[in-house]
Amino acid sequence: MKPFDLATVDVCQQRPHYHVDLNMEAVVLNIDELHARAGNVCEICSGTDGLERVEVTTEDATLLCSICAEITPAPTGHWRALEGAAWSIEPAVQIAVWRKLNNLSEAWATDAQANMMMEPDVAARAAAVPIVHRDAHGAVLSSGDTVVLIKDLPVKGAGFTAKRGTAVRSISLVADNAGHIEGRVESQRIVILTEFVKRK
Ligand SMILES: [Zn+2]
């Protein structure tokens, strides 16, 4: 089979955005809704630096500071905040906490994880291997991000080439394919391979 690349992908129909899904399925909160839920603080440590929306599953998102989002290094003792966050009633926070605890080997983390009370469906979402979209350099992509194309990409069926250096704003992630995002280029909504973009 021919490798799947942008040149073979026809322009997509515009998809409904997750958080306006009228069937109320897979409702993912946007950044403003997350700020309201979280009270404008990190949902793990209550910090306020570099708060951003982090999707933990296709239906769960959390508001995290740059340390809890693992963008800046954690100072010693930082992750002890997980012990308190483990009591959150928000499924998305429970999932984020459960996974982080799962990656820590200290006894307190093992205990905190074992004591978490999660609904079975939430526990299943936490344990499922998440689909993570990454750009050409391995940076994690979230819906709403801006990316830049790192090569010229002819768009079959649309009659134009998306030029290297083009910024694509407010991307969405293709939920079932870690290699695909969607975005608008020259007013057309197209599928773009993550290997050809860099997060801005
Ligand atoms: Zn934090």
C-alpha cells in the first residue's frame, strides 16, 4: 500500500467540534470552561504558572500548570500534590493523577494510587493507552494549538500547495489516529500529517 500522505488525502468535510457535540457524547471542555471548573488554578497542584488545557483522553481535559503538564521540570517534592489531587471528584483529574502516580515508584505514590476511588469506566479510561499526537520534534499537540508546516504539501483535490512555513491555527486532533490532525489552510479544512508540522 502506498504510504498515506497529505498528497493522497482529499479535502475533508468539516467535522463537528467535540465540545459542541449535540448528542452530548465526548464533551471536552475548552480552556475557558476548564478555568471556570478549576477556579483558575492547576487541577493537580493549585499552581498558576503557565496554565494550559491538557487533553488526557478524547473525552477528558484538565487545566494544568506548566510543571504538572511536564513542560518545565518539577522541583523536589512537587508531585506530592498528587496525594491531594487524588481525591478530586473530576474524572479527567482522576485520570491525569492516576497515570502520573502510575509512573512514580515511591511508596507514597503507590499508596495514593491504590486508595483512589474511581468509577469503573473512569478507571478503564485511565488505564487505556492514550492516543497522543506529537509534532515532527516529538512535542505533544492539543486541539486548539497553532502549528507551522515544515515542508510544502500539495493538497490533492484542493488544487493548491500548502507552503512550508504556513501557520495553521486552532488545529483539531483526529481522535482515532495519532498521525493526523485537521486544520484550515487557504479557507479549506484539510487533514495534515503530524510528521510535517511543528508546534508553534
Ligand atoms: Zn500544577
